Amino acid sequence: MNALEQTLRIENDLVDARRTLRPSSLLLLLQQAAIHHTEQLGMGREKTLDRGLLWAVTRQQIEIDRLPAYDERVVLTSWPGQTMHVLFPRYSELRTERGERLVRASALWVLLDAGTRAFVFPEEHGISLPGMDRADQLPLPQNPAVCPAQAEVSFTVPYSYLDLNGHMNNIRYLDLAEDLLPDAFRDLPLRQIRIAHLQEARLGQTIAVELGGNDTLRTFSGRLGKPCFQLSLHY
């Protein structure tokens, strides 16, 4: 079972006011598929969470041909790549039921020690995922572009943004970016997302978010003393 395939319907709680799949909802679907498949491969919570090990995403890249619309049925495929030291690549794609490609994605996952928050070596804990490569998979995620700051805002992490790891969930960074997006970009087709998670953001911490970009690119860079995250949206 090297790949997971799911047929999904785009429900109303996943779309925005334009009745299009919200970018953060896309990340949520990709994340849920990755976790579900990892469990199917025998690496569920009894091997990780229950032993004080946390799955976390460090980098993500998504290439978008088209975001699906409300009530559309799509096929999501997700598979692990070859483990690289402490990094677990994960690849995904979204297609229509007719086979039209909508989205390709790649991500790098790691395991953290819940107490120290340090990376752990999977072989020391009996963690192993059989990887595979496909000719059409997206390359490993690249770092986001970061443009010179044009403005800066402060954002304090609320309780509702936390996940079971006790930090701001990766999908919430896209919600934050969308909320800060200039109105002129809201009706443009989104073509690419890149995110780098550099440091955890915890409850009540205030992130200084620098905003930049040009006519086709918006960038968001957060600091908690030192860099916290970087995110770019290409239109």
C-alpha cells in the first residue's frame, strides 16, 4: 500500500466566499491524507504520539492548475518518498474524477521529541516508512521567496490556532496570509504556495509579520525574535 487514494467531495466548510477550495483547506486535506496513510502503513499514534513523538511539517510546496469548486468531487493521491536521514518526504496530487490534474504538492515532515522539541532519528524508535518515487511527482519543496518588507503587522497566536502538538498549526499560516492579502489579489488564480516553518509559535506569542511582494507575488515573513516562518503566494 505505497499510495493512498481517496475520492472526496468539496464540502461547504472547505470553500471561501467565491465557492472555491480555500488554500488552508487544501493543506488540511493533504495533511489529513498524509496522517491517515502513515497510520495505514503501521506508524500510527501508538508508535509516535503515545511514545512522545510528534509529526511536524518543515517545508511545503504546492503547484496549482486549478482549485476545485464547491460540491466538486476530486481524487486525492498521497505517497511517501524515500526517507532522508531525519526528513520524511511526502508527495500528493489532486485530480478530477475524469483525470484532469488540479494540484501537485510536496512536503518534508520530521519527528520531534515532545519534551525537547528536537528532531529524532527514526531508526532509534523503530519508525520506518516505505518510500516510492513517481516520474510525475513534484520536486522537493524549495524555500519561499522573501521580498523586501512593505509593511509589518503583529499577530498574537490564539488558542483556536493550536493543534495537538501545542503550537500554531501549519494550515493557520495560510489563513493568516489570506486575511492579510490585499483585495486586488482575491480574485486572481493562485498558482503556487511555498511555506517554510522555521520555529514553533505557541499560545499567546506575538509574531511580527513582514508583508512584501509585487503584482504577481505576495510574501509573508514572521519573526519571534528570530525567523519563525516564511510563506509565498504566486498568482
